[in-house]
Amino acid sequence: MPANRFNGFTEYGVGIGLRIPHYQHIFEKKPVVDWFEIISENYMVDGGRPLQVLDQILDQYRVVQHGVSMYFGSAQPLSREHLKRLKTLVRRTNTPWLSDHLCWGSVDGRYTHDLLPIPYTWEAVKVTAKRIRQVQDYLEIPIVVENVSSYAEYHESEMAEWEFLNEVVEAADCGILLDVNNIYVSSQNHSFDPLTYVNSVPSWRVAQIHIAGHSKYRKYILDTHDHPVIDPVWSLYARAIERCGPTATLLEWDDNIPSFDEVHAEALKANRYLKRATVPNLPPGALNKVREHPLETR
Ligand SMILES: [Fe+2]
């Protein structure tokens, strides 16, 4: 019996982000890694070195695509050209799902290159879910949306962030990339209990989890991905795994990147929790929902 709609992927284990400083080590040593996460935008090109590297990786490893510029919460129409290029890459990598952020970041064709929080309103639920469905329908693979870390809130918000996430994924019928470090960072910046967040997400929709380190300043925390994971984030991760069961897990390390072995060793600490994870019981009706959905047959 499936644990969730992404049940086929619960054996994915622990991955790390594919980063340029590690290329040489990976090609020379061929380390055993469960999977690599790539940033889609780095490989949406017509040819050249990026695609040569990607093809070499694909020869030996499983790859999952993660995007940084879909801006599901932006109001402007989706870029057809961007989606076309993304679909070409999806076919090349055979990614089992595609993740991007639950955020906005573009207005009238201008891009901020930031992952900005969305006002948690019913109107935004509608707009965001519609865009996710459009992308999901076009790419013909499951879309999973990631919660971002945030440093600002809106007076207009009509619900908590985790309620907004729940409403969006329900309306879009998509998956979740639960970033427990982002939850921790935002909980410190906005004074909420991070466990309430983790306990509130629909566990059967969580396809992937992100863990990462961050930087702490006197009055706020910045999501810098340049440190090992701290214990309170591991505790949130443990609770998420307890609720979601075995879930594909990815360590993000994007700045001051240490050696491949150091990053991989930090990521593999997740196995402490994954190895003892059990398949959770589903809430009544959850499986029917999964079976009704056409994605299940793909
Ligand atoms: Fe993340």
C-alpha cells in the first residue's frame, strides 16, 4: 500500500546538490551517492560544457531537478519559452518530480532574483495554485513546491504560512518540498513554533525534504547554506520523517563549500532518522485522493 502519492520514490535516500567545485572529485573518484539535485536553470542551454557535465552525471547517478525562477506566486503570465526549455531538460534528466519555490520574484518581466514571500491571502492561493497546475499540466510530471525562508510579513495576510501552504497544495493538487531549515529560520524571524508548522503539513504530499545550515545574527537569522545543520533543525527533520515516513532528503550547501566528502558526510547524518522511519498511517480519504489523480498513473 502506498505511503503517499510519491511512494515510488521513498527509497531515494540522501542526495546532495551538484556543485562545480565537486565536479573533478565526482568524475575521478566516482563516489556512491544516492542522487544529485541540480539547479535546472544552470542546464537550460542548447549545448556546451554544462550539458556535457550533466550527461556524464546522468550516466552514473539519479538526478532530481530543482528550480529557482518559476515564481509560482507572481501575477504575470508564465514564460512559454522558459517552460519549453524546462521540458527539454526534464526529458533529458528523467527527473521523477520537479521542485521550485512557493514565492514571487518578478513584476512586468523584471526579475528580482530573490525568493520573496507571498502574502498569505485567499486570492494568492487561487493565483498560485492556478500557475502550479499550468506548469504541472505542461511538464507532465509531479510538481512539488518548497517553502521559502522569509524576513518580512504582510499586514494583508489572512492565514499562517503553513495554512497557506496547505491551501495551495490542496488547490493545485501538487507535492511539497519541505525545507525544515527554512521553517526554522522563519520561525526565529517571525516568532512562531516551528513544530506547529511541521505538524501541520499534509505528510502524504511531502515528496522531498531539504536540510541546510544558516547564519545567526543578533536580531535575525539568514538562510545562507554555508554551515553544517544545527541540532534544532535536525530535531525538526526527525519529526518530519516521523510524520512523512522515508522521504528523499537533500542537503543544501551553496557558499563556502567544503570538500565533497565533508558535504556528503553531513548529508548522510540524515540516515540516523531515515533508517528507522516507518511508513505512516494515512488520514481517511487521502488514498482515494491519490488514486483519483491522473499523476498517479504516470
Ligand atoms: Fe531549500
